[in-house]
Amino acid sequence: MRFMIIVKATPDSEAGRFPPNPEPLFQAMAAYHEELSRAGALLDGSGLQPSSKGWRVQYDGSKRTIMDGPFTESKELIAGYTLIQTRTRDEAIEWSRRFPNPIGEGVPCHIEVRQLYELEDFDGLLEEKTADRFRDMGMQ
């Protein structure tokens, strides 16, 4: 089972500002991710640049329009993520409970955790040759 731990953006992260003393946070994040890696649960993780450096693609029928950032609702944006793989949902919950506070200890915030779809979740919906195309690309 794969899960994405989602760190929500804040006005500071959207402005490209780090906490006043970021070293303890970076040390805590490094220790946490090293522990995930040793356990074989870490698949990927990274912080994201502010939305001012990104864009959105708006779909309207077959038309696609590019809209440059920044985007105004920072509470809807993602500042970073960690992708993990565990045997059970409970194991993923335990790993997420240990995730360092991404803003700094003692500061109220939250992270969101979402399970990723696996190809077997689409059994009966995809033709086998379509599923094989995804498998051939290394997708699960």
C-alpha cells in the first residue's frame, strides 16, 4: 500500500520564507526520512517551490489553457510530500504520526495523508492490455 503524506502550504511557504531557525526542522526531517529509508518504507519525498513558480492547466472541452501562479488560496496548496509504502493502513498511520511538524514544533498545523490507487484497484475497469501498458512503465 502506498500513501502520500502531504504538507500543506502556508503564507510563508508560498512567499519562499523558511522558519527563522530552520536547522532543527531540517535535522528532524532528515532523521525521519532516514528512518523511513532504513525501514524500506520511503519511496520519495521533496519540498515544492512556491506556486508563483508553477502553473495550472485549465481544461475546457478539448481546449487547454495555461494559468501561471501564484495561486491565492494557500490552504489548498501543497508545500511538500513524502511518499511511503507500507504493508497496512495502520503502519502508515504510525509513520504519519511520527512526521515532524513541518512548520516547527509547537506551531499548530496539519498534514494530510492519502492512499494512492494501485492498478489492482481498477480490476474490471481496465482491459488487461491497458493495465500492462502501465506495468511496463513501472507503475503499480
